[in-house]
Amino acid sequence: MKSVWQEAVRATPACPQLQGSVKVDIAIVGGGITGLTTAWLLASQGRRVAVLEADRFGAGNTGRSTGNLYGTVGQGLHALREKWSAEIVGQVVALRLLGVDLIERIAAELSIECEFKRVPHFIGCEGEGAHVLSKLESEFDAASAAGLHPQWHERGNAPFGMARALRMDRQAQVNPYAYAAGLAARLQAQGARLFEDSRVFDVDASKGLVKTDAGELVADAIVLATHSPVGFNLVQAEMKASTEYGIAAPAPGGRAFEGIHWLRDTGLSLRATRVGGVLHAVAVGEKHTTGEPGEGNHLARLRSEAMRHFGVEEFTHAWSAEQFRSADGLPYIGRSAHDNVFIATGFGADGLTWGTVAAHALSRQIVEGDVADFALLRPARVTPVKSAKGWAEENATVVKHMVGDRLKHVDHTALADIAAGEGRIIEIDGHTLAVHRRDDGSVVALSPVCPHLKCRVAWNGDARTWDCPCHGSRFRADGRLLDGPAHKDLEVIEVRGGG
């Protein structure tokens, strides 16, 4: 599934696989916006930096995001205020606006062609239900107190109506994949060590080692910018993993509309972008817990909503992305359990902006030591009251799937009855397997056990992935790791015949 941003931009520069042992000052794991921005800020200060990416730079969740940049947060500032305080919300907004400004500055200074543009952000609703309107009022109050200067707006600025909306000016949009490609190219030109197809399977903090199948980095400091930290980390027990979908199509009649549009009553995020000079409408939504897709058909429902809003008849792009949201609503940015290891995770639906804030914070902490400006986001914070509900829900989910899935009756569908494009957990010769039939009719059989915490994966028919409900690892249909804290692929199992 390729996003509209990846279609619009030539591939990031090809980088070699890590081979042998390489010594640097800072080893960065993860080649999305967080890792690349951190690398640029540190390299600009003369540090020897290496970045490891398991796939291609920018092709992960950065290249599958909305491309929206804003001072507010996806869960709503009013919800954050209920957990924390108006003062904390003000600090959060200030940090996030700093992140948006930093993206604008880097894009300008490096002449990155990434369609960065200041636009208004509309948060509204189609209907006039009392509950949704009350939340809009609360969001207006929280945004006002935080200095975002919202205004009431009756329609928004799109080819669809809103019963009511609030508008915040000077937010922004970007092509996130183009931005990542530009950063990677400049880093490469400046002599930073960039490695692709270099998945990390172990981090030895005591020795400053980051290990891949073919090599290792030796570093004074290690940054884990992998969306969820590689391997086992305590913050994983406090984060909920969700999957969301995006679609895009040429806008009918090339009708332009500007800005970020969130519809609170339907959960949709709508915007426009240009691909090859053609205006495209983009819709993102249909979020669900990773590994628990329910009845599925998320892409079909998203297409139906986008058709209703835009009058689009055929969609040219479809993709999915994953989010990790912390239990207390704030990301984890800073030192992990070891003084020389730093993490950045828990961004929720707001990863581009939080990822840039994280890069700014981590680069300063590595160079200057702990910085008071970012103490609020430290991973070691203790917020039992704010985190209790989210912590309990996430860990109940883990227990349910670690134990309950092993007791489930497996699907008795015969191998021959699995249609092309489908995946099922079935039993063959007494063994439980995750089986996918490719479009060409051939079959791939896998162990259904996620290598992270040994939970059983589930088939996601919309994204054609195997998703783990325990901490959100996701695997391609052929078992290759796509996202999450797991550091190995699903095991391939040989079966006789394809049925």
C-alpha cells in the first residue's frame, strides 16, 4: 500500500546496508522524521552520526502520515487539560508550535521541495448533536487559553459543509515523504552515515553497541526513534497501538480547498494535495486498535465517506499507518533506563510535529545534558492517576490475547478455501498457522506467534498485514516486519500443496 506522498516524490537516495563495525558519536535507529531530524541537528553541530533504517528512509509511518502540522493534539486540548492542567496544555502547544516552526526553517534553509505551506486548521462537525457541540466549545476554550487564537467559523473552507467549526490560523501542511527524502539527501551529502535495509535486533547499552544482522554501530549515545522502542521497554505497557487508513483520489473538477479539516463526529481528517500537478483529495480515518480490526471493511467505509464529501468515484491510493498513544496523553521523549540511550515514542496521531519536537529535545539533551524545558516529557515520569485507565486497558488487552488467543478455537477453513488476497489462522496437521494466499494463487504459511511477547497475530484484510494486538507489531502478508517493537519477522513454515 503506497501513500499519495510516496507516489508524488522520487525515492529517497539509495543507501548501503550496514556491514562490519562502524564507530560514531551517536547511533540513531529509525529513518523517519524523528531520526532524520535528530541526525541533522546533531550533524550540524559537528557530531559524527549514523542512522539505521530497516526499510527505506521516510517510507514508514512518516511517509504514511497525514502531512498535517499543528499546535493542537489529536485527542483534543480539552481532553489533555482534563488529565493535566491549562498550564501544561499551554506548554504542550508552545512546544508543538516550535516543532512546526523548525520544520519550516529546515525546509527553507535546505531548499527541500516538500510543499510546506501555512494553512488554517478547522475542527468541526457535520451534525448538531449536543455532545459534539459541547466538546467543540471545550476545545475552543482550551485552544484560547493555550494561545492558538481560535475563531468560530460556520463552514470551514472545503467542498463539504460543517454545522459548526473553530478555525486556527498559521498551522501547516507538508509532503512528509518529500521532507524526509530531502533530509536524507542533505545528510548523505554532509557525510553522515546512512544505512538502509539494516534492521536492528539488539541494543547493548552497557557497551554502546547497536547490532544488525550484518554489522554493528559503536556509539557514545543511542537514539531509538522507531515509533515504539526496539525490543522490550517499560513504556510499551503504557501505550495503546492503533491503526488508521488513508485514501486519495483526483479532486473532481480540480476544485481546490485549503487547510486541515477534522470532523469530530465522523473521525475524518480531510485535506488536499497536488500529485504530478493534479489536485488530489485526501481522507484519513477509520481508526481501530491494532490487531483488533473488528468486522473490517475500514477502507470501504472510508471510501464511502470520501465519496459523500468529495463526489469522488475512484480512488487511486490507499494506505495505513500506526499510532502509539501514551496513557497520560503526552509522548515519552528523553533518556530511557540507561543514561546513554534516548527514546522518542507515544506520539499518538500527532507524530510529525511531536517527532520534530523530540529531535530538538534529544539533540539538546545529548549535547547539553538534561534540559528543564523538556522535563514534562521525560520517559521516567510517574503519573499513576493520569495513566491508570490507559495502563489498565492496554495491559488487560495484552493478558486477554496472551492467554485467551491460545484457548480460542482456530478457523477450520481448509487451505484450499482461502481466497486470493485473504489470510486466516488455520490448523494444518495439528499445527496452528497464519496462512495467506497471494494474488497469484501461491500460499505463504507462517507461525502466528509474534516474536515480541508471543501473542498471536490477527489478519488485517484492509491493509493485508498480520497485526499483533500486544504492543502493536505489524507484519507484511509474507511475514516481514513492518512496524512495532518486534525485531524479527514471523517464522515461515513450509506446507505441502497450495490447495
